[in-house]
Amino acid sequence: MKVRRIRAGALVVAGAVVLVAGCSSGSGGSSAAGQKVTLDFWGWTPGYEEAVARFNKTHPDIQVNFQKTASGTKGGYTKMLTAAKAGNAPCLAMVGYETMPSFAAAGALQDVSEYAGAHKKKFAQWTWNQVTIAGQTFGAPLDTAPMGLFYRKDLFKKHGIDKPPATWQEYRAAAEKVHRADPDVYLGTFGNDPYTYAGLAWQAGAKWFGTRNDAWQVSLDSSANTKVAGYWQRLLDDKLLKSHPSFDPSLYKDMAAGKVLSDVNAVWNAPILASSAKGTAGKWAVAPMPVWDADKPAHGNDGGSATAVMKGCKYPEQATEFAMWMSTDKDSLNTLIKAAGIYPAATAGQSHPALDKPDPFYGGQKIYDVFKRESAHIDTSWQWGPTMTQASTDLSDGLGLAGKGGSPLPDVLSGVQSKTVGELKRQGLNVTTR
């Protein structure tokens, strides 16, 4: 399938005008009434396979074959795009919101607007915008990912931290206090996950992408971004953070051993931490992530994904039916909340009983209460660009080096800015900086 270049198209992503390379729309097909169809579905998150099994039991005419892949940034997206280019992509794929514009640019998504439109009101508007480009809808939003502070209650108390830091100023003060008392102990960690870092930038209003006059704007090295980078760089310079590769076993070993006392991370980190540090059950709690201005609190978002319909799907109507079911069905959401720690994008899902249950690992705390409150203070105008595969790889490399004492973070952002502008131009897209 050839991808035709569009010099200037009004493609709406997250409520903004976006320019991407497009693909001529294919209508796909739909099964005759009563005909059994099988849909392939690629993804990696825990709970997906169980949710699919529930769907298959209640939908005998639509059977979904789930295939677990590597996570998107670990090769899953490359596999999906390669399959799309070869014309043998699955009907359905798990695609993060940050990657939807890149898949659209590659012509890898199928327009299912005629089947999806009736479901729009079931979702928060900004999440619907994540799966809609140029008025075309390419799947169903599944979840959002408000961030919080996961912390050891017992060790905070031991080190005289009476309450979790509410601001980044208090966070630094607590980091100094902990490390001064014991040089082998750190308040927090610094990793190389680009989307965790994006959540920190998002919180501070440090936009990365925008559009104006039919051109992409790239601003990873803006003053707002430099503010965030400078804050974390000073913590690194002063040896107040322990550096780990994100989600590495070494991180959880240190957390379980009481060497790292907290982690600023997304809601979906809750079950990961619980399964990775089982011996510390009951000792953890969740607080809101620290903010820059206590009088005007703003929080970050680290993730969120869609069940996307891939280009060439022969049964787009049935694929859309499954995607919407997965995001809205009570049993599906119950499974995904428990196994994957999602915070639903469907508005009804945000009142799901599973969100109100005390969590034993977190000392019986109803941790979703924290994320519910934070969600009202997340800037929903954040926009992703069409080259996030490249940008996230470059940023991950830079974050890893910075954590080891290499190039400082402001320089890392300048480098990613330059490479991102270059990649946009290489793809034939209009681009400016701001």
C-alpha cells in the first residue's frame, strides 16, 4: 500500500490541527448476518488476554485471537508497522495515545467513524480526541494515566517525613533530609522512561508539540521545559536521586530493601510495584504527585492507550464493536483495573466499583481516590507529535546518560529537539520551532 504525502491537511489530534502523511481510506468489509468472524489482536498489557476470553464467551459470532507482543517501545510498534506495510496487520492493536499520530502518518490505521460515532458520548472528550484524526476515528480510547507519588509510609516516618511532599520544593527538602541521614538511602529514583519524563513536563505546562499555519511546532527546549529539566538535573548533580533503568529489577530490589523510598509514577504502576516488591505489602501508600504551585495544582499524565483498528481489517464493524466493549463493559474494566491498574477513559468506567476497593498492598488505602482527584487537574490540551517513535528513543537514550552523569538534561532536550525537527523534515512535514 502506497502512502501519499499531504503537504497541509487539517488533521485533528487531541483537539489541535495536525499535519501528517496520510493514506487513502479503505472501507474494509463487514460480515454477513450470522457469519462468524475472527479478529487478530496484538498487545502486551496484563489482563488483556482475560478480557478477550470474556468477550469470546459472550460473542459467539465474533471471536478475538489475542497475541501477546513485546511492549510498544520494546519492539511491539515496529512489528505492527512492519505488518501494516506488508498488508498483514492484525485487525486490532494496542496503541498508546502518544503513538497514534505516528501510526496515522504511516497510513497504518483504518477509519471506523461510521461504526464508532455512536459511542463518542461514552468517553471524556479529550480521550476521544486521542483516537480521532481529521474527523476520522481509528478505534476506542481505553484509559488515562494520572501520576502519583508511591511511597513507603514506614520509612518516611523513620526519617521524620511527617507527610508526603506536596510541592517539588518540599520534595527536594525531603530528599536532602533522607540522604543526609543515610547516604545509602534515596527519597526517589531517576529513570530513562521518556513517557514518565513527559508526564513531568506535561504537569509543568512544558509542551512538546503544537501546530500553527499548517506547520508543526516543536518546543522540547522551551523555557518551561528547561525549568523542569533544570530541577531534576540539580537533584542529580547533588546526588539526591538513585539512578535506575526504568522498571528494571534493580529498582524494585532497592525499593523492597528500603534504599529507595518513593517513586513518581502513573496509576498503572500500582500493580507493577505490588508484584515486584511483594515482601513489603502494607507498607506503601499513594499520595498526589508534588506540584509546582500549591495554590494552582496541576498534575501530569503518563500514558493512556487505545484499541486501534489497523489498516486492512476486513471486519471493521466487528473490530469496533470489540474495541468499544473492551473500554466500556463492566467485566472487562473490572479485569483491566485489577490486572493492569488502568484508569478508564469511559466516563461510566470512572465510577466502576473496582476503583473504590481498598488495596491490601497499600495498607488498605483506596488508591484510586487519589487519581480521581488528580484527573480534574490535568491539562487536556497536551498534544503528541507524529515522530514520537524517534523522539522517545532519543529521549530515553539521553535520560539514561544524564542519570549516569553524562550530558545534562537541558542539553539532552536540545539534542532531542534538533533530531525531532530533522525527522519531521525528513518525512516531508512542515515544521517550525517555538
